[in-house]
Amino acid sequence: MKRLIKFVAKTIVLTALLIITVLLAWAYQSRGMPALQVWHTVVLENEFTARNATPQTTLQDYLAQEDRLFDELQEKVYQAAGADDGWIYSRYRTGGPQDPAWPQQNWNRTFELVPDEIRAGALLMHGLTDSPYSLRRVAEILYAKGFYVLGLRMPGHGTVPAALTRVSSDDWVAASRIGARHVRERIGPGLPFVVAGYSNGGGLSVKYALDSLSDPDLPIPNRVLLFSPEIGIAPLAGVANAHKLLSFMPYFAKFKWLSIVPEYDPFKYNSFPKNAAQEAWEVTAQVQTQMQETRDAGLYKGFPNVVTFLSWTDSTVSTAETIDRLYGQLENEGSELIVFDVNRFDQIKAFIPAANASPLLRLKDRTDLPYRLTVVTNTGSDSRQVGQRTKARHSNEIETLPMSLEWPREVYSLSHVAIPFAADDPVYGNGQAKSGAYAGLPLGSLHPRGETRLLTAPLDQLMRLRHNPFFGYIEQRMNTEIDAAYGRGAKAVD
């Protein structure tokens, strides 16, 4: 017994020493990262937190605090950076090409779209490091159908990446409840209420819907609309905040960050702090626990119909978690999963390991799917043209429909960040957008070529597909869904 105790004690000590050694080595490595700028270190005191919220907190309260926050941002960051100092493509260069303060709207801020006649309401929640801009086009589609739309800026976003070093998932949940209550109050008790979320906002949308099933103070959504939802991410994100053992020391200040990158994107942070990964993981962990608890309590039948658009390949979130944990447990009858497959054109298929596994092949022989499955994929291995192949709920029959769309040359798959952006988006599109308020870098059409290790921004960040060449299909499906569920609607967006 003494030998066993000594062995266990020695094992614990050696394991602890190994962890400390790895942590120290990782911390020392972080010192080689680029220098921290004011937007990596500044503390904005006026950011909303869950501690600020009560059941009586209104959207007006939230927006008033957002006003104070952006005044503080102007003083502490934009004025400190100056109009003439620093990199020309910095988003913090006042009046520069990447300045997000467009004349008609700063899309880093909460926005509302109010139709002449309100027929329904929608709460939109963007993703991690993003801003309300990421669901701008989705908002316009809903607005054109007569929806009152609230595009909510989630705490920690739209200002400086340093804000994500302090944010908590509780802050996001508290904000989502304020937004949902406001939408329901704005549209009244009888009109349909939709919650829509992208990436981390998708996870928050699912969490809100689960919360509403057991909390009578939360309005239950009639439908959930998801884009690249964050239902599961890499397990290592759950221990990302281990950096706090060392990063409190100025010597290891950069250890808070997974990446430190120039901030040239007007509506998305490029730098990424470890705390953001930890808090995103907290959302997915809570969602997965709540889904099981909701099933055990017999409440899952009340979960609203959910429609999801996602890419079969996604390096940010786990597609399998969405399919298995969310869709595999559904008990409603009107949900649909829409998957954009990889490009299976023969000339590039051999370079894509994922091409050996198809979402349709994986689920083809199952007749127990509790949802409708649609896969957008090549019509044949010798063609870049795509079609949709659909299986109805609890069916083994596959319906094939042609589409007047095809894969652009040199595009081998969609990406996590591409799903909600149209090809003509002025910031993330293919560079063919109509002239308008944005005169900055067309980030979606950059195709840098040259020597390695020369650029200050990571090459994979610049080369990642930023828009969805099949977004027209998403728009058509959204319109069809809305018409089928709520009747035909209203005016077009100007």
C-alpha cells in the first residue's frame, strides 16, 4: 500500500511538473508575438455585463450604455490612435478606408429595421469576434418580408479585441434575454417571433430557445434560424483560460492571446484572446447539458422548428455536433438541416480528404432522421454545377432538383465565415459590389500571391473564403420558409 501511495504521489508531482513546464514554454513562446497596441490593452468601463442586468432592464437601457461605451471608445482609442498616425488600413484610423463609422450606419452597433407594417419580429445574434454587420443581409431579407428586426451587438464586440479578454458568456446570455423581451414587446403577443444566430450567436440562439421552455418570463420563439452554429468546438477551448496562471504578469501579457494581428477588418476582430475561446466553449457546454436535461424533463417537444445552413467542412465549429447533438435529438416536425457539401469536381477532389465522406452518403440509408435533410452538392463528378438533394423526415427517398448555380473556379469548399455573406457584399464579397459607403479593402476578393513569411497578416486569414457563392439559394429558401410559415409578405428593401 505504501508503494502504491508513493507511486500515485510521484505520478501526480511529475504530471504537475510537466503541465507547468509546457505552460511556461508556451508563455515564453508568446513573447515572440507582435507588439500589443492600445486596442489590445485598453479597458472600456462602459461595456454591458450581466451584473448590469435585471428583469426590468430594457433595450433603451442597453442602448444608452452602448452610447456611453462608444463615446469612451472614441476617447480612449480613436483619439489616442489619431487620424494620421499608424497603419493606413487600421480600423482605428479615423477617416481611414477601414473606418467602420459609415455615414448612414456604424454596423458595429446594435441596429433596428422597422417596416411600415410589422408582420413578425426577429432577434439576430452575431458570432464571436464579429459584429451585427455579419447578419446584415439576413436582416434585410427578413425586413423585406415585414419583420421588425433587432440586430443586437453582443457584449465585448464592435469595439476593441481587448474587450474579449474580460467578457463572460453570462454577459451574452443576459443581453440575448433583453433583446428577446424587447422584440416580443415591440411586435405584440400575437405575431411570430424568430431568433436567428450565426456561429457563437447560433449557440446562444439555441440556448435561449432552451431557456425559454422552462422560464415563463422568456418569450418562446416560433422558429430558430441558424448559420454555421456553434454547438460544439474543440475541447481544448475549455482550458484556454489556463493562461491566467501567468498572464497577469506584465512579462507574459501576450500570453492572453492566441493571435495578435493587425486590425484591418472594420467589422471583425482579427486578434483573438484565449478568454474568447473559453467563453465560447462555456456556451457549447451549457447548450449540450441543457439539451439532455430538457429531454429528460419531457420538454423537448416544445422546442421550436429550426432551420440551419452550414458547411460540411468547418475549421471553427464541429459540424458533427450540430448534426448529432442538436438535429439528432429533435422531436418537432418542421426542422431542416441544409448542408453545403465540398466541391466534388474530379480535378480537385483528390486534394480534399473530406471529399471521401459525403453528408448524404453518411445519412442516406437512415430512415429515422427526425428532420428534413438537404445537401447542396455537385450534380456530377465531371461538373462544377450544383443541385440540391433532399430527404424528407423519416424517409429513405432522395429527391434531386437542379439549380442554376455552380462552383466558382478555384473554390473547393465554403467556410465557416462565408455562410451568411452574399457574393456582392461590399466588404467580404468578390469585389463586384455596387459602389456605396464602403471604399476600403475588398477583403473577400484578396488573393495574395508571393513569397511565404512576408505578410503581416496570416496567409490563411487572407485566403479563407469570406462570402457564399450560393447565398442566393439561402435567400430563396428563407423567403420560401417565411411564406410557408407566415404567409406572403410585404415590400422590398430599397
